[in-house]
Amino acid sequence: MPTQAALGEALNLSKLYVKKFGGTSVGSIERIEALAEKIAASHQAGERQVIVCSAMAGETNRLIALGGQITAYGDPREMDMLISTGEQVSIALMAMALQKRGVPARSLTGDQVQIHTNSHFGRASIEKVDTDYLQQLLSEGIVPVVAGFQGRNPQGDVTTLGRGGSDTTAVALAAALTADECQIFTDVPGVFTADPNLEPAARKLSNISFSSMFEMARLGAKVLHPDSVAYAERYKVPLRVLSSFEAGEGTLICFDDATKLSGEVVGIAISADLAMVSFDELEESSDTLASLFKRLADIGIETDLLSKTRSSASSVSFTISQSWLERVLAELDAVSQTLNIGAVYFEQDLVRVSLVGNGNLPKTEVAARVFDILGKQGIHVKLVSSSAIKLALVIEQNHLQRAVCALHHAFKLNEL
Ligand code: ADP
Ligand code: ASP
Ligand code: MG
């Protein structure tokens, strides 16, 4: 069966782009007006566009804080109802700014589009997107302006896709509509070798493979949400990251060409504000660990870099987002009587720095270099973990800038 894009070409239809604008890009009325100007110019030039907007910068945090004034752990359904409203403000403003420029535009919530998700409030996954309404608007020359980050579960409740989830909305719409490209417009000109706001020597990549991008995103490079990368790879959506503020080609996420993968480090991803929790096991037992991690999973806590070592006693450690520390310590305290848990220790203000490869990394060699480079800086590595294409290290947050700068330089990431 010919694809929508092929059919479009045969019928001489213009290209279809899904364009997503992040929080900073729609952060003020001036910025919305400036973007509307560009979208209007593309519309006049005959481009077909579906626009996806995030909430205005800071708005989702403000809404979360509002909920926090009522209860520390708000009911997940109500939290989603609350935090999904930020996007509704920006889509209405964007549609109005487009209409002012003579562009027929219509704002749509996730429910109006029919973006179907599962019921995992706060971190829902998109299962299906209906395209009827969008197709109808496009055929009438109307620009749909869709709220990112939100969907509806089978009961019709509002769900959200996790922080940064508007990227996933855009990719899911592009996949469902077989768009020519999904363009993620943001406050930097593309994907860099490291966060350009942290490492001034970071270099923009003209392209990056889906597997390296997924790993970068999963390990903290928030320029793309990891779900959006996985979704785009799965549904073969051409995906590009571009600046909302300046012209340029941005970064194209490319399908892996196994022959070109050389196992070199291509980027450094950072995940800050971590805490490490450790406890002694009084008696080694898988049941203890099973019950504890089940409890943590049930309340939605994600753990990482789990390790179990044995010297005089058996000790278990793992990292979590620092914001969960109080909750995790309370859980450990609650189970310490019934499970065989001894002393509990924790460390705060940690950061995970991950080296990501463009294929299988020679990990022993990379680890040797990393320990040498950081050792010379007097930086102590607290935990290490590796997988096929990454090596992740946990260090103190106050060493972050120095560590990233030294690693970026030593692995020659600023050179072409
Ligand atoms: P938006 O609001 O547009 O979704 P985000 O704040 O979610 O934008 O993502 C863009 C930010 O991602 C940049 O401002 C930058 O600080 C950060 N970032 C982290 N790692 C990278 C990277 N490797 N390349 C580009 N940006 C990165
Ligand atoms: N507004 C949401 C957030 O701040 C979603 C997004 O921006 O992608 O996380
Ligand atoms: Mg984002």
C-alpha cells in the first residue's frame, strides 16, 4: 500500500510537517507572536503543518507547586488534570496569534484529537492516535494546534506523558499522519555533544543515530524525551531538532547504519540532583529485596545503578532522584522491622555523568581513561555502571562542570 507521503506526492500535495515548540519557545506573548509569524509564512508558502505546543516556560512547575500546597503526594489523576492545563493556555494563544495573521487555526486538547494512552497517570504511554479530526482540518486548510504532553485513558480521564512529554506527542502525531518530518523546535540549535548550557565547548551534531540519541535522552540529555526517540525509531518517523530562534539545519536523528558504528564516544549526558541510598542486609535474602523494590515500584519510584556488594556484611545501594529521598527513607524505615534491613546510609547532591558511544564501547579501555582523567582532577567516582553503548559514573555534583569539561576535552568531542 502506498504511504500517505507517497500518495501526497502523487496528488501533488505539499509536504506535511509536525512542528513542536517547547516551553521557552512559547515562553511569552512576544515569542508566540514571533513563532506565529514564521508558521504563517510557511502556511502562505503552501506547507501543511500540525503544531504542537508545550506549556509556557515555568508553568508546569508552577502548577506542580500549587498542588504541593495542598498535599505533598497529590492523587495522580488529579495531578494530571492540574498539570495538563498549562498546554491548553499556549495552544489557545498560538491559535489566536495565527488567526490574527489570517491563518485558519484551531487549538485541540489531547482528548479532542483522541490521543489514547494507558492509565499510568504522570507517565502514560501513547497507544493510539486517531487522525480523522486532524485529517479533516488539514483537508480544509486549517492548521491544528495540539496540546502536547496530554492524552486520555480508556475511561476518558486526562493523562500526562512525563516531564518533557510534548516531544512524544509530536512524534506520535507525525507517525499517525505519516508526516514528512517531525521537527522539535527548542532553545538550542540542535543536539550537542554535551549540554551546551553546561559545557561551552560542546559541538552541535549534524546527525546522531537513533540508538545513541535514545541513550543520551534516557541518561539525561533532555533536549528530546526518550519515549519520543523510541517512538520515532519504531514508527520510522524522520526526526529533527532545531532552534526556535535562529535558522539552521539542526540535528537529524538517523537510522543506525551498523557499518558506520565505530564504538567511539559521541556525547556526554548528565543527570543531576541524585541521591544514593545504601543499606546493610542483616541476612542475605532475595525476599527482602523483592518486597522492598516492589514497594518502591508501587509508589512510582525509579531506582538506578543498583548494586549489591559483600564485604563483612552484604550491602545494597541504588540511586534515585533527590526529590524522592524523604519518601524512600520513610519506606525503608517502615519495612526495617519486618525485613532484614540494618543500617541505612544516604548521600545527596550527586550527579550521573554518562559517556555514550555510537556503537559498542570498548568499556575496559574507556573506564581506564575515565578513571585516569578524573583521578588527575582529584574527582572520586562513587558508582560506575556500563551497558553496550554507555559508561555511567556517579560523582559529587560540585565536581560536575570540571568533570564534563575534562572528559569532553580528553575524548576530543569538540573536534570533528
Ligand atoms: P523545550 O522546553 O524546548 O522542550 P528542554 O529544556 O526540554 O526544551 O530541552 C532543551 C535543553 O536541553 C537545552 O536548553 C539544553 O540545556 C538541554 N540539553 C541537555 N543535553 C543536551 C544536548 N546534548 N544537546 C542539546 N541540548 C541539551
Ligand atoms: N509542559 C511539560 C513539562 O514541562 C511538557 C513539556 O514541556 O514537554 O514537562
Ligand atoms: Mg523538552
